[in-house]
Amino acid sequence: MLANFLIGLREGLEASLVVSILIAYLVKTDRRHHIRYIWMGIAAAVTLVLVAFTAINIAIGSLPFRTQELVGGTLSILAAALVTWMIFWMRRTARGLKKELESEMADAVTLGPLAVAFVAFLTVGREGLETAAIMYGTVADAYTATPFIGAAGGLLVAVVLGYLIYRGAITVNLGKFFTVTGYLLIVVAAGVLAYGIYDLQEAAFLPRLTFEVGGISDLGNAAFDISSTIPPDSWYGTLLKGTVNFQPNPSWLQVIGWACYLFPVLWLYSRKPAAPKAAAPADAQVDVAR
């Protein structure tokens, strides 16, 4: 639930800031009558995401078990790759996001209302599809509505924060917010990747590694098993599962994949990006002023 809350909060705040920038541009250029077309584009984007997410889950649920595991594992790995790309893309382009969106909106206004709606549809739809893809890896084996409640709560908080930022009621250091949530999402993505590897092993697409210790193969498929220390059905086991996709008895390949992803990506993300010429300070706020 907490992982999905974080995903909903970060992605929702990104979408809220995008919408704020688009609306602020129309207000600033005295084109308030075009704002309704932005809401039309947003409604269409949200509908598309919900329909696509539901259709994919229904389609996967109707497949044979092995095929389900193969498709689910592949989607989980793709989701981990997507969240990684999104985190680095946001860090690289955040400074010029406002200018880029205003340029797109200026071109759209000259083309007409449908173009305005299309810009909103594309920008919000991209965030929505990213959210759906990332969430899939955290809800693939969910049997309750808890993950969806967490995501909905994060989205709701994000919308409120976005509105308050737009109105100037609060000031949020967005640079630090996206940096901190970026680190947390990298840990979440590592768990999603490990879960995808598990699914692919269940589908017999990836091998089950066994290591010999003292000439005896006694480790089996599991790298370790701490189920007795951290029971999966305990509150702390559930918390770890919901936040970082923790598994008390991961396979060797899961541990290897998790470590090979987590530590290099954290190192790359920790490196200070090259600052463009005349760049704003690293902790500058994203300007959505009207």
C-alpha cells in the first residue's frame, strides 16, 4: 500500500504540475476559454488509462498459468525499466519542462481547441500510463483493494498539493521532493524487478540456480529463507512486501538481479547531473505562477 501511495503521489504531482503549467499559460495569455479543452483531454487520458489497465488485467487473467507468469514477469521487468527511465528523465528535463510545455501549448492554441485537448491528453496520458505500468508490478498478486486504495490516496494528495502550489498557498521544494522520491522509487523498482524474475522462473523461462556448499547442493533454489523471522502474513512482513516487494525466501537469481540493478542505479542517480549553462540552483522550484 505504501509503495502504491508513493507511486500515486509522485506521478500524480508530476501530472498536477503539468496541468498547472498548461492552465497558467492559458490564463497568462488571456485564453481562459480554452481551459475546458484541457479538462476534456485530461478526462480522455484518464479513461484510456483505466480501460487499458482493466483490459490488460482481464486478458492476462484468462491465460494459462505458465503464460500468465511469463507475461506478468515480462511486464514487471518492463515496469522497472520504465520507472528507471522516468526518474532519470525527470531529473534531466525538470528545469526546462515549463518552457517546453508552454511552447507546445502556444502551437496548439494556433491550431484550435482539439489540439489544446490533445496536448493535455498526451502529457497526462503519459503520466497515467507510467503509473499503471509501475503499479502492475506491485498489484500483480494482490487479492484485496489495499494497493488501489494506496494509489488513490497518493493521487488525491498529489492533486491537492498541485492545486495549492498553483494557487500559491504553499511552497514545496520540488527539486528535493523528486530527488527523495526518486531514491525510494529505485528501491521499489528493484523489488518489482525481482518479482518479475520470480514470475519468469515460475514460467520456466529463467533457470533456477543451485549452488554447492562443501560439495553438497543443499541451498536449493532459495538464496535464504527467513520466513520464520519475517512471516509474510505478519504486519511487518506485509509492510515490507507493500513497500519494497520484499520476499523472505527469494531465489538466487532474484537476489542477483536485485543487487545488480539496485546498487549501480543508486550510484548513477547519486551522481550530480551536469548543470546546463545559466542553470537555476539545484533546489529551485518549478514555476507554475499564473
